[in-house]
Amino acid sequence: MGFADKLKALFRRSTLDDEVYEDLADLLVEGDIGAAFAYELVESLKKKCRQEKISDMDGARRALKSLLLPYARSKQLELNEGKLNIVMLLGVNGVGKTTSCAKLAYWASKQLHSNKVILAAGDTFRAAAVDQLKIHGQRLGIRVVAQGQGADAAAVLWDSIEAANADGAHLLVVDTAGRMHTRQDLIKELEKMNRIVAQKAPEACYSKILVLDGTTGQNGMRQAEIFNTAVSLDGVILSKYDSTAKGGMILSLAKEYNLATMFLGTGEGYDDFEVFSPSKFLDELLGI
């Protein structure tokens, strides 16, 4: 049973009592909200229910939603049709970065009513990443700029910006390698890529988005900390988000690192990619 299903089952109980509050705290911890945050939420919920004389489970569930809403932070990816937009996706191996690049490109092509989108195969470390992105590009009818495995990712970015400028592209989506041996390697690589964007496309609208696996648990929080320290992130894509995912990570990301969620990846298809809606997310999470 997934996290959301367990929450829904909890609020189907007949009586709002101390046992419900205790079980809710345990469940929130299990859902990657973090112990201190979970107990803080439960204490706030108890106080709110007492002050507002809420004694039924549905009322408590809606009260919990109102307490969670400030932490379900969203941010829109603003695409400027008059400029080149560059979106770089970051994250460790296995989180779904390359697939998210394709989904984002497909979503953006519909938003812009234009196929002037380019994919940059900047993950030159993982053997299959370049080929995988090329396949996505062929399926979507979107140009992919790539070099061979082991090529300098910064050189790929350089070529991609030149191609985007030459084609009059509206959007360049950049895949990146998911493995760095140390944090210092990561910082150096990202600083180098930032310099190339500043040099080659100083007027571009530039965003750096972290891709996190929705099922990964507390390790995702650590990934967010490392990448946010290395480079100031603009938002998050939560991939592989379905009934088994622990949605609490979104709330913790906002509380701990002030990071907003931009998109949810909800399946294998290119259309399984949606703009994050805080109210919809919490309704689904709480079974409202």
C-alpha cells in the first residue's frame, strides 16, 4: 500500500482520537516528511481541531490540508517566446533525467505551439544516455545535438547553443551526467556549464531544474541539498510519481530548501507529465 493509500485509510477511521494523531505522526515520518516536521504538523493539527471544535475525520483531513498547503510550493516554468530558453536538468543516475528531458520538450512544444525545440545530449558519461535521447528526438521530431560517449559535456552544450541560435530555437533542453565523484567535481562541472551559457547566450532565460525520483525516500533530500549547494536550483521535477511514491518529499523540499515543485512525471508516456498543482496534489494525497 502506497503512502497516499495509507493516509486515506487513516482518515476513514470512525473516531478522531489520540491514537489517530499518533498514527498520523508515524505515517508522516514514513512518508519522508521528516520526524521534527511531522510532529510539528500533528501538534498544529491538534491545536487547530481543538480551537475550531473539529471532531470528525473529514474535518481533520481538511484542516491538515490547510496546514500542508504552504509547503506544497509550486513554480511555473516561464517560457519567453521572444528569447532562447535554456533548461538544464540535473540529478543523479537513475532518476529519469533523460526521459524527463523528452517529456519537458514535448510539453514545451505544445505550450509554445512550436517544434523549435532542441535536445542537448549532455550526459556523455552513461553509455545509453546519448542513444536514448536520440530515440526520443526521432519519436518527437525534435532535433538532438550530440557527440560521442565520453565527450566533454561543456562542448556539447556549446554546440547546442550554437545550433539553437542558428535554428532560431525557442527552447534548448539540456541533459546532464548523473555521476560526479565528489561534490567539488559537480561544482566545477556546473560552473563550467554556467560560464558557457553566460558567454554564448547571455540574453537567454536560463533555468536549472533538479529531477528527483518520487520513490527514493530520504536520499532524495540529500540529493537536493548537494545540488542546491552546488548551483542555485530553480525548481524540481518529481519523476516516477504514482501511487507508490512518497509525496511527502515535496513538502520537505519546500520546508528545508525553499524549493518549489514544477512538474510531476506520472508514467511512461510523453503525456504523463503535468504541471504541479498544490491543491490537486494534496486532495489526492489526503483522499479529499
